[in-house]
Amino acid sequence: MGLTRAESEDRGHGVWAEVDLGAIRHNIGILRNIARGAEVMGVVKGYAYGHGNPASAQAMLEAGATRLGVARVAEALHLRDAGISAPIHVFTEPPPRSADTMIDHDLTATIYTEAFARELSEAALAARRRVPVHVKIDTGMHRVGLLADDAVGAIKAIKTMEGIVIEGAWSHLAVADLVDHPFTRKQLDLFVDVVGRIERVGVKLRYRHLANSAATLSVPETHFDMVRCGIAAYGLWPGPVLVGSADLRPAMALRARINQDKVLPAGERLSYGLDYELPKTARVVTVPAGYADGYDRRLSGRADVLIDGRRHRVSGTVCMDQFLVDTGDHEVKVGAVATLIGADGSETVSAEELAGHIGTINYEVTTRIPSRVPRIYLNEGA
Ligand SMILES: Cc1ncc(COP(=O)(O)O)c(C=O)c1O
């Protein structure tokens, strides 16, 4: 069983992130239903968008995700070291001389240059192995990938390399969160065209995959053999247009325990810059969380926190490790819990709400919560 909030406080954490693994499992179940037969890859790069690995990855696998996706080899090794044996895709080619490591740990490589394909093939042959790879096609986002016109030529060369087998082809959508954007259709059509040309040169693709969370939720034609879901697996929305489009549950709450309370007279000013002036005599409490905990400094004077189910505005500047809240007549005492993200009673502060204050997206809000903030896992074990 996971820890209750009271138990996590007993452990003396000033600030902590509660991650409900039951919510992650629930969300994967919902995404599997929506994907209708296509496999679901759980995207767990960026420390599972801040939710924490290996627990988040494990929860996704328990709920039926069949594969995991990460950005870097080191992220994959962290999962392997934790005993996870499911296929793990690394979304970009690694720096030179990582091929042996990838082979040793059974990582599924993304390929888009002949140079890396050759390096991987040679490493596989040296280990007396033949390893599956997935070819990345650039259908218009222009991060990494083979351009459509170059893909078939490159694949003809890659398929002669004896240490690797082309198991899949994939691409990534640039604007799937903007539902009905014509560029998504353009990318989809190009992907279908390139995949067809690859198959016509004799490569049987076991996996064709294109959809991220937004496309999984809103464009069924993109599902193919597998969908790659990150943000929705954590119960967060890929964009404002999709809010409420499925029964997703946010998995993370960020909470902190108030470590000082004072009553200060009207006219006193708070925190760095003395930007906030008390309009009347009021209780002022200190929250031991700051921008080193991923609580952005631009939330100063803008964000609300929840204490005893009531909203209070962050008063003055967010510091590196703490910020202050004028709670007025609300008699908040040391030891009370402030909810920075999540629900308290009938009130909720969402990651989307914080993102709106600072001009970013919910992805960044949770992903920036660093490892110094302990993760408290709720509902461990399926
Ligand atoms: C290659 C790839 N696939 C899938 C995803 C998952 O995207 P989302 O979190 O929007 O589902 C990402 C994340 O950015 C990605 O880089």
C-alpha cells in the first residue's frame, strides 16, 4: 500500500509529490479502450513527466501498456536496473559509441541515419545477435527522422545490414493537440505513403506508429498498430481543446507542510523585492517549496494554493525554497498542508491552471519538479 498524506508528513517531508499509481493504471485502461486493439506504449521519458520512474513505468505495464518510450539511453538503463524487462524504445539515436550498451540492455533503437544503423548492426553481430529497430520518418515536424524522399533509399541500405531487423516505422505529429488542424492530415497522408513504399521494397513492418496522446484521443486513423501516450497516461490533457474528452484522472498532487505562521500588521511587506504589502493585519504562513522544487518564480502573486480546502494567493515573490501566503483571517497553523497542485476538499489547482499563469503547458509544470522532491506513491500494486 502507498502512504497516506498523514504518513508522508510523518516522514518529515516539507514538500512532496503524491503520485497515484491507481490513476495511471486507470488512464492506461481508458487509452487501451480508445486505441481498440492497437498496442499502447507508455511514454515515460523526463522521469515519467515528473511522476517518477520506475514506479510510473511499472504501473503502465501492469495496466496493459506493452512497451515504454524514453528519450535517452540513461533513462532506459534506469528502468532496466529496476528490473523492467518490457521493450523500451529510445526515441532518438544516441551519441556515438552507445550501440554496445543498447544491445547489452535490449533497448529498441530508433534509426534515421545509415551511420548509426551500421554501428548498431556491427555491435549486434559482435554479440551474435540480430536486434529489432524502428525507423523514424520525418513527416513535417523536422526534429529528427529520414525525410520522406530519402526514406526508401536509406531503408534499402539498412535492410542489408545483418545485425538489425526493421520491425517498425514511425513518425511524430506536430499539431495533433489542435484538433482538426490540416497539417495532421498532411502528416498522416505522408506517413501512409512512405510506409506503403517501404513495404513495397519488401520490408514487413510489424509496428507502424504515429499517434501521441492528442491523436489517440481525437484521430482514430492515426492509431495503426500502436499509440504512444505520455501526457494522457498521467491524467493530464494534451491541449485545451481536448479537456474532458475522456475519463482521465490526474495522477499527481504537489503538497507542502507549512513551517511557520505569524500575525503581521497592515503595511508590512513580504519576501524578496518587498513586492506584496499586507492590506490589513493578517496571518502570514511560510510554505517550504520554491522554484528549486519546480514551483516557478513567475507564479509569484499569481497562483493559488489550497489550505483547508480554501484558495489563497501566493503573496510576493517565490524564492528558491519557500514562499509566503497571506491567509487573512484564516487561522492557518504550522503543520497545515498546502496543496500546490491537486485537490483539497472541493477545490482543485490543476497543472493546467499553473501552466496558464506562466505561459507554458502542463507537461512542463510536472516535468520540472526535480528529484529533490520526494515522490510518495499511492495505490501501489495492481
Ligand atoms: C516521440 C514521442 N512520442 C510520443 C510522445 C508522447 O506525447 P504525449 O505526451 O503528447 O502523449 C512524445 C512526447 O513528446 C514523443 O516525443
